[in-house]
Amino acid sequence: MKDGSPDSTEEDFAKVVGARLRALRKRRRLSLQAVEEKSGGRLRAVVVGSYERGDRVASIRRIAELAEFYGVPIDTLVSDGARSRIPAQEGKVVLDLDALRNAPPEAERLATFVASIQRQRNDFGSPVLTIRAEDISLAALLYEIPPAELREKLVTWGVLASTSP
């Protein structure tokens, strides 16, 4: 639904910020109710949940409050720059594309993401694909987990090429 209208831009923004909020909360192993309790009721569980789903767009004031609560810079939640990524392990990852095709069904979202990178790069001749740390951060958003947890899944799924760092 990216038609360029202000509503679609606002919806996209809400989805991205929401996914980042959810990743931060899960990384801290907090339930929505725990966020409400730890914030002294300032951050209501139902409202934070609606931000995380992208159902509501948080005001700048509320984004600042959430960033402070999670102990991250505001640009971690709102910026498109590389500095905005939730901190993750650095470095590239080399994926074994054959192993990815044979990975468990849970890896299907990653396979779709990797196929889009291949199309962008017009890179179809190699049995491996190197993706950047930023790509891992984006793929982790698809799973609503921290990048480090996605890296662990890559190992579990057996999709890392032997040449991976």
C-alpha cells in the first residue's frame, strides 16, 4: 500500500517504529504489562501494543518517552540511517543458498528477503550470498526479533556458508 500518499507514509513510519519498539521490548524480555508496571503506568500496555503493531502513530513526545524508557537514542526508533539500527553484532554473513532452500519453513521469510536482495543485485550465479549487518537488522524486523537472535537462527537452520566470518 505504498502509494506515496501521506497516509501510507504515516502507516509505513508507524510499522517501522512499532517493529523497533517490539524488538527493544522483547530484547529486554518484557511483556507489555511489565512495561506498564515498570513505567509506573505512564506507558499503558494497550497503547504500547498498538504502537508496536503500527495501529497508532506515536507522537514525538511519546517516542522520546519510549526511547528514554528503553535507554536508547531517539534516532534508534525513527531514523533510516545506519546509526538507527538496534545494536547488533557487526559484520557480514555469507549464506549458503542451497541450504536456505532446504531450511525449515520458519526460514521462508528470510528466503523471500534474500531473493529480493538477489534481484536488486542481479546476482543469481553463485551458490552463496553475502549480506551486510544492516541486512541482518532488516531481516530481524521481519521476525520481530533482535539481530543477534536471527544470527543464532541462521546457525540453527544450517544456512551459514563455511566461509562465513
